[in-house]
Amino acid sequence: MTLKQTPLNAAHRAMGAKMVDFGGWDMPVNYGSQIDEHHQVRNDCGMFDVSHMRVVDMKGTGGRDFLRYLLANNVDKLTSPGKALYSCMLLDNGGVIDDLIVYFMKEDWFRIVVNAGTADKDIAWMKQQAAQHAPKLVINDHPELAMIAVQGPNARAKVWEALPGSRELTENLIPFSAAEMGTMFIARTGYTGEDGFEVMIPANAAPYFWATLAEKGVKPIGLGARDTLRLEAGMNLYGQDMDETINPLEAGLAWTVDLKSQRDFIGKSALLANPPTRKLVGLVLLDRGVLRGHQKVHTDHGEGEITSGSFSPTLEKSIALARVPIGVQISDTVQVSIRDKMLSAKVVKYPFARNGKGLI
Amino acid sequence: MSNPANLKYTASHEWVKTETDGNISVGITQHAQELLGDMVFVETPAVGRKLKAKEECAVVESVKAAADIYAPVNGVVTAVNSKLDSTPEDINADPYRSWMFRMKPDNPADVAALMDAKAYQAVVDSEAH
């Protein structure tokens, strides 16, 4: 199968990227040292090509009512234009179809950003549900939009340098909100635990923007560091920390599920009928080694499993997210099976690191 | 970086150097460290452990993945490089000086029968396609 390419493919290769097959996309995993790239984002700033993610626009009447029903989080929290909300989209049984960000732009325009690997499935589900519940809503995806995330304490200033006129439009954006700038869309969001922007830009303009950022000294960052940054920031990765077989209450995402309001949403009755028996916790390895996904976790309350694990460059220790029986408490010591050994790990509250600092 | 001509190699990307005392040093190749990326952990075999050729005997872990290291020949472990415990990144910086463990081979002819640098390069090239 031919791998799909983003508009920045040639730029990655020219910058010495090591390219890998990432869910059918030819993407940069690093441009040298993944650990250096990780520190670059925590301490200064870096740029990521996330053009494989998909932008979906919902336009027309009935968007808000439809999203109130479609999403587990409540779009009624979105009251001012530009504000964004993180949510899961659930199956009737409560399993997670995808996690996404929805931006409220106008009462007749909501913009949603979904994961690359699930985009086609997500859009089919949205259209199927809309046919029943919001037949006048127009749902269009925009594979022609590229997306560049610029993240780190100096990220916003670098974007302002690279995009004349952007400072006036975005300086007052509060975290988790967005503004339009011509054909571009600039959101103060990200997946690293650092400040910054995610910029959606037409594909044909993306290489120039990327090159301009590079000229301003912004280093390219691969998907390898993106994963360790999001793990330190305690952010879930779809397909690892949750999927269609896991509900958000057992994936550390209860804070994104609105069960208090009267509104009904897809998956709500299943969540209410099945109180969680497991939960997602953070682990820090006490012994030498590296925690990895699928390793078994042994606790006094039964067995669990690591969903995401790696080495934390900020803490210089191995860290993980693990799904464990609900009785496990913060500060418990658990045992993790790594190859033929049992290693000790401490249960911690995550995030592990954000805004340039370790939190453990 | 080319593969040193004075070393022997395995298809599983270990390099083998015969020391002056007849023991061999084992590490991983430039190609292997490039594939794995930044090293963060090394687990070496116990000194005195008897190994069969192609037996899993050590582990290197990068940020990205764990990889098994295999014994290149039959023999006994005589030493391990404990310096790598604290500086596993040495493997990235200088793979051909970062030996992981030493063995006394049962039969020096087994070492002589391993691939030379040219044959190993052919293995690397074939993997790239």
C-alpha cells in the first residue's frame, strides 16, 4: 500500500527526518534525537506536522442540539465564539469511538478536529446520526487543510513573528480557544502540556509557513517526542488508552463526561447502568527498566494493564498510564511484569510534567 | 559511519570484537542504534552465565522500543559493561566502543565464521528495501 503524505513530506525529508509508517501515513518519527526534541519543546518551542488529523465542519441549523446528543461532554459549556471543548464521542454501549476537540465558531458553525486513524469512521458515524437527528446539518471534512502545531513556552511569540498580523488576532485568546485569520485557523490548543498554537492552513500554503517558522529558529519535532510529551502531560492516546471497548469513565476521562445535566447523549444510559470497576492511574517505575503498553500490573486489588508507557525525559524515569482495579490508591506500590521480572512501580496522580516542569 | 573492518557481525545486528586475551566483546551496530534511537536502559547478562549462540541474553531499550540482544556464539559471560547502566546514551554516541558484555567463546572458530563487515553491510542494505 502506498503511504499517504502530508503537504510537508518533502520538507521533513529535507530536514533529515527519519520517516515511518504511522497508521498508513508517511510521517517523521524524529529528526535526530527524540529526547533532544522533547526537551526543546519543554524549554523553548518546536513545531509538529499534524496534517494527518482531520478537520470536520458542521454548518447550518441544529448544530448545537445535535452535538449535545452526539458528544459525552456538553457543548453548552461553549458560550463565546472561538471557545473549544475536549470530548469523547461514544457508542450506545459507552465505548469510545474517538476523542476530539470541538470549536464553537458561530451558532451555525462548529469545527471538529478528529484523529487521523479514526477520521473516516468518525465522519460516517456523524453523518449517520445527523441523518436521523439533524437532517439540515451540513457535515464536510477538510483533508485539504494542513495542521501545524507550534508548542512550547516561546511558541506563540514565534508564530507571531512568522505570521504578520497574527498577534493582534490571537494575543488575547485564552487557552482552549481559536480565531480565524483569512483562510487560516489559529487555536491555542495542543497535545504537549505546553502553551502554543495549532494552526490549520490550506495545504498549498503549509510548506511556506513551515519554512518561515524554521527560519525563525523553530525546530521540527517528530511523532516520537509528541508521544512522550503527551504522556508526561497525562493526555490520553486513542487506540492505546481507550478505544471502542473502553468507556471514558475507565479511561481517566470522567472530567470530560457531563452526567449532571438532564440532556441525553449517545452512551449515557450505558455509563449510568455500568459504574466503573477500573480506573486509569499514573505509574512511576521504582526499579530500573522501561514501562511499556500491555505489561501486566499486579495490585492488592487484582490485575491491571499498562496502556501507555515510556521513558520520561523530563523526570528521567520510566512512567506509564495503567488501567487498574478501582480500589488501587495513589501512593500504592504495585508490581509490573517486564519480560521475566517483576518490578516495583508507585501509583501517582498524573500529569507527570507540564509547562516545562516535572510534577512528580 | 561505516562498520569497522576488524569486527565480526551477526544478522541480528551485534558486533563482535576479539580481544587480545581471546575473549570477545559484544555490542550493537551503528545500524541497530539508528533504528532504535535514544537509548535509556541496558540490561546485561550475569557474569558466569553459559550462553548458546542466538540465545537472548541482554536487552537494550530506547525511548521508542525494547530490543533483545543475542549471544553471537556459544560461550560463557566473563564481564559486563556496567558503565552503560548510567550512560546508555553512549551506545548512540559511539556504538563500536560501547561493548555490553564479554564472553569466552567455546570455540574461536565460531567467531571466525561470523560475517565480516562487507557481508553485514549487505544484510543492512537488503533490509532497507
